[in-house]
Amino acid sequence: MTMGNASNIRTIFVQEKPSADLGTVINEQLEELSGIADIEIIDIKFTSFSDEDGVGWHAALIIYKGSGNE
């Protein structure tokens, strides 16, 4: 059995902005990543939370495997 190289696994936390919903922010981040290196998306974990004013926000953790050059 061959094991992968965990040193090439990376994560990025992204959060929606007042000017952009979470889907837009994720797409922008993925475009930026793909311009830097050859990547493979492993998973995207989503979460929601409220700030101190009770406003709900959405966020995601992008888990990806890079070529090792990013």
C-alpha cells in the first residue's frame, strides 16, 4: 500500500464578505489557487456562525492537495 505525502496537503479558511456571498468567495479563492499551482480539491467543509451582533455568517475550509510548488 502506498501512502501519500501529507506535506502537500494544505487548507485555506474563507469567509463570506458583506460584498460577496460565500460561493463567490470560494470561487475567487479557487481561481487564485489554480493560477499559482496545480491543485486537487480534497474537500470543502462548511460552517455558519453568528457574530456578537447576532448576524449570521457562512465560512468554509478548503482542503486541497498541491503540487508542492505553491
